[in-house]
Amino acid sequence: MAEESMISLSDGKPAPAADGATLTGPGYRISVLTDRLIRIEWDPQERFVDDKTQQVQNRSFPVPRFGVVRTDRGIELTTDSLRLRYDERMPSTSGLAITLLTGATDVHYTTWRPGQEYPQTLPARGNLGSTARTLDEIDGRIDVLPGILSTFGFGVLDDSESLILSDDGWIRPRDRADESVDIYFFGYGRDFAAALGDFHALTGPIPLVPRFALGNWWSRYWAYHEQEYLSLMERFRENDVPLSVAVIDMDWHVVDVDPAIGTGWTGYTWNTDLFPDPPRFLSALHDQGLAVTLNLHPADGIRRHEAAYPDVAEALGVDPARGLGIDFEVSSREFMTAYQDHVLGPLEEQGVDFWWIDWQSGAYSGMPGLDPLWMLNHTHFHSSARAGRRPLTFSRYTERGGHRYPVGFSGDTIVSWASLAFQPEFTATAANAGFTWWSHDIGGHMNGSHDVELAVRWLQFGVVSPINRLHSSTNPFSSKEPWAYGEPAATIMRRYLRLRHRLIPMLYTGAWAAHRDNVSIVRPLYHDSPREGGAYRHPDQYLLGEHLLVVPITAPRERLSQLATASAWLPEGQWVDLITGLRYRGSREVLLTRALDEYPVLARAGAVVPLDSDPMSDAAVAPARMELLVVVGDATSTLVEDDGAAQPEPGIVRFTQTLERRSDGRADITVTASHTGAPIPARQVRIRIPGVCAAESVSLEGGPTLRSELLPPDPETLAPAGLGADLGEVSLADGFTLRVRGAERSAPFDPERLFAQLQRAEIAYDTKRLVWEAVSDHESADAIAAMNLPQELRDAIAEQLLAITAW
């Protein structure tokens, strides 16, 4: 880009390995970055790379201890964790081998060789994968790219094809031979946290997304008129459904163009028949607390019908009077400067907050090896930081450094149970490449049929996924407004959409953890439990934020019971369902059976989950009223807030919960909050303690006893029953200590929930009565299991009867 309009694309620093970390020989260079991360370069002309690349941003790690000896077959390099043997020729299966000296978990596969094939029989053995560019028109599973994590304990990042990022952040070709090699070997065993930490130290951190991105997005491929769109936003508010992002698909721009100049897919000029006054429209959306993104298909360039054409033509030295089309060329610095300055810049000044890059640019550009989509993501993301904003873009994934350009758009998926069934696994596995901000077409984009249950289950998944964007195609019958599905589905969907906005404090804390600590907002169970076999057997389960665990329901209900069962593995400790309140013992597999209005979201015992008390509050700012969900146990939890600046300083509140069990069966619970970092404002705080029905006293240290009461389940906020108390206005910056003396455990069995399950079941009335009487008489789960009931109903009853009672 031209110097006068340059948006910083780079910090301008090269990325060499530290002095003393390299070993060179004829045609090769080996860099020992850590005792478990080794870079291997091979180039006959020794054109080794110290610059940043599309994928690698930093190679300056503290030099680890290592030794080198020469053998009759070449060299042997040893660190505390690895042994590398190399014949000093072009890397080959016979000439290069790296063996794990520590951390090996598979006795048959402790050595990596380039080109060797390894078993791929997950969950037993294999590479744990990463992600893929798109789910476009996919109905079910796809293969994803291999990642750096595996059951064997090793993986490779291949940077051989990456182009160079110059000091100013622009791209240039890499001077290399066809046989050149540039690979990074990760040999971390099952220490996945360390592997991912060093992956991000090498390739760059996950950016911090703006807070508004964590609310509900409304998106539809539909030719809305300005007033129609604003009326729809008003109807959502009238139905108490919160939204934070308005997505305007391609019909915002002129699509009916002269065929002589191309198609209407590409466009940058408002369709004033639909939007007569764009600044007025954008301002009205902002007044409703909505950020706005517009769809782009940057394929056909800037043509003579575009409002920006004269300015772009002049900037590029083209005579606008001739009306010649200006090709979209991502490798041209001059074109991309004119594109950002004269096409997108004025639209952003009108009020566009960020762009949806709906890729249609093919696989080739004017620079050999440069993927147009990668360059679109790179330039759009950095240019979005103009005017002091926090950068954000919305586009498909590109392998090289793709995690540095959130948010991801997974493409036009098919409306089917198979599509839904794969999305949770696809989303979680992406964390193996640091790509944690996937946005799916929640509810599906195309084809399929009207399936109310599928729509509800997909929305429930969206609510507890990284980005919740409802989306549909131009079919007038496929729109995703909750009221399009009738009752009771509309009420269920409304409640879950409200839950999403209640979760924003927790989700934004997770966004900070992704940015600072390399802990993806959604991640597979094996990230936290790498040595537990159960963590690999359930790839569709995932951890959400610091302390939540999600068990997606991705198959229809059983017809007679009207219940759906999901098999799950729970990590060590105890886990509490945030909707039903049931408590489970971990380190085992369980069956979770749920009605349509229930979805398994479990919290780790000891967690303090920060929630917004008002789901209709402004999603872009920290809540003025907060509810702390105190899940009884022992753990430390976190709340992170900031001022919304482009490069903010975090304000961090740590909640430490301790539980003291008493001989009388009651317990004393203490929650201590301490603050560090940037200041954060005081606000009204209330608590809800699931599984506690009463207490001898509730107080803030140094203050009077607070009034507490048993709160019933709240269907509007999907909160479980529990003890509640208002703490009043609390200065989180000053910290506090909450003491709950003599907490009494609620009975785990909820007769009203079981009665509702029996009432809903389409089985004989006499059978229902027999079951109810058996439960009322406290008969065992085994006795009920022997009855002639649908399996799902038996599972549901057993789940409640066998729920643990002890803290």
C-alpha cells in the first residue's frame, strides 16, 4: 500500500532464530528453537530464510541445551527431549529421523521420519487434525488438514511454500528451489498446552475480537429494503431477543449490472432502490446497539458502474472516461491501496464496522504461490484497524497463519442432521491450529426441509459455539426467525438466544484467554486431559471458556419418549448441568438425556461463572448488573474486562472458591475476589448457587448478613434452582470475600422434571403411573430399568436417580 495511506501490516521486525541456536552444513540449516521444537531447512543454494513468512512470525526463542556429535552416517543432535539423526542430504525417510526421548506415549511410534505414513485409526492412534477452508455444500463429514498434535506426540508444520512478509508487511516471493524444505518439528508428547503455546510463539497470537462479536448475529441472503430490515430488528427487540451484529448480504449493493461488464456478484455501490440513504440506515442500526458488516465478493474488480470507479481509476492512472474495468489483483500494492482508500474507506466512514469476505477469487493471483484469499484476509484484517478500531474481518480460513484473521466463515452448509453432527467436532478440532473463532451458518444455508427439532438443536449449539450467526438462503420459507417455527420451538429458541447474551462476560473472558494464554475459546477435551482415553472417544464434545463443557445433541429425539440421549465423557472432578442442576462425578462416561428445551452445558465444580443479569443490555460494553453463578466446589475462576480500545489493557478479577464440608452434612462456602490490571467499574451483583436450597447465613466480609432465598429454576434465563442473594453494588476493583455458612444441599432428584418427562412420553397411561409410583416409593434404578420403557426414558430416570448428592 502507498506510504500515505499505509495501515500497519507488520511490526517490521525480522524473525531469525536466536544466536547459538543454529547448526549449518552444506545445503542445510537446523535451528533448535526449544528442546522440543526444531526447524529443518534444506536448500542446495543455501537460501535460508530469516524473514517473517505468511505462517511464521517469530523464531527468537531462548536457546535450549543441546549437543551435536558426528557419526559415520552424518550428525546426531540431542536435546533434553529429542534425538535428531541426519545424513546431511535432502531430508528423506531414510536420512532424517527424530526420536522422542521424553513424553512418548506409543511404544510403537516414537520416531518421526519425513514421508513415513503413520496409523490413522482415531481415537486409538493418529494425527488429531486441525481444520479446513470451508464446509461449502457439505452434507456431513469432511477430512481436515493434519495438525501439530497427535497421539504419537509429534507433528510437523510445513512452511516450505510460504511467501515472505517484508519489513512493511507486504508480501514477496520466496527465492527457493522446487526441492527446498522448511519444516518445524513439534515433539511435545502429550504436553499439548506447551505445544500450542510454542506454536503461537512461532506463528503469532490469536487476536482479541471485539466484545460485540460475541452476541447473536442476524444474517440472511435476502434483498431487504431499509425499512423492512429496521422493522425486523425492532420485532426482535419486541420479542426480547437480543442481537449484536447485523449482517447485510450481497443485495446491499447493485446486483443488476450490464452483462457486458460482468455479473452482479461483485459490487461496492449501495443499491439505493433498497437503501435510499445508507448513512441513515447504518446510523439507525448503530442506535439499536448493532455493529454492521456488509458482504463482499471481491472477484470482478472495480467496474465503470461503481461509485468509486473514477477515484480508483485516477489513483491507478486509468482514464475513467474509457470505462475500462480494473481487475481485482491482490498482488498489486497499488490496486489494494486504491481499493482500501477509495472503495472501502468511504463506506466505513458511512458506518460499516467490518467486512464479510465471501471468497470468490479463485486459487491464483498475479504472484506465483499467493493465494488470493490469504491476501484478502491479511489486508482486510489489518486495514480494518484504521481510525483506531480493533481489527476484525469475517472470511474463510486460509491455512497459513489463518488464526491471525478472525472471524471464520465456514460456508454454505446443507440443512441436515449430518451437517449439524459434524460442526461441533469441526469447531473444536480447529483449536489444534489455533483457529478458534469459527462462525457457522446456524440452522444451515441451503436445501434440506423444514425440521423444527433440527432448527432448535442447531440454534442451541450456536449459542454455545464461538460465534452465533443465524443464517439462511433466499428461499422465503427457510428464514431463521424463532417465530417461523411456531410454539413451543419459538419460546425455546428465544430463551437460548437470551442465554447467549447472558454468557458474554464469560465468553469475553475466554476471548482474552485465547489472545493472551493461547487457550482456544472452544477446544477438544484432550487439550485439558491429554492422557485420558475418554477425551479422544468423544470428538464432538468440547470445553467452552474456562470451566464449561458442552455435550452437543446432534440426532433427533426418540419418538415415544420425546427425549434425546448423548453419550459423554466427563473429565476429572464433579460437573453440574447449568440448566437441570444435576451433578455428576467425572472421570467416566455418562448418558445425558434431554427434552427439546434442555441442552447439556456443564460447569466444573468450583467454578464462578460471570453472567450478564440483563440479556437485553448493550453487548459491546461490560454489564452494569451481573450475576455470579457459584458452582459449589474448589477452583479459581476469572473475569476479564477492558475499555474496548484497539489495544486495551485488561482488568482481571480472580474468584477463588473454597468448600469446607461439615460433619452435619452442611458446608461453608467462601468466594474471594481479587483484582489486578486496568480499573473496572463497580456494578450491581447477585449470586445464584445451584444445588443449595438454604444457608445459615450469607454475608460479605465486614458487612451485615444478606437476605437469601431459594430461587426456582428460571425458564427465561435457563438458570437452575439454587440459593440466591443480592450483594448490592460491589466494587470488583477493591475485591471482596463472600461467605456462605451452613449451606444445605438440595435434593438432587426433581420430581417435577420427571413428571414432565412422563407426561410428554407417548406411552400407556398405566405404564406412566407404574413408573411414577415406583419412583415415589424410592425403588431402585435397576427396578425401573426392568420395565418396558423406551430406552431414552429409562436413561433419563436413571440419570436423575443416580445423580450424586455429595459435594
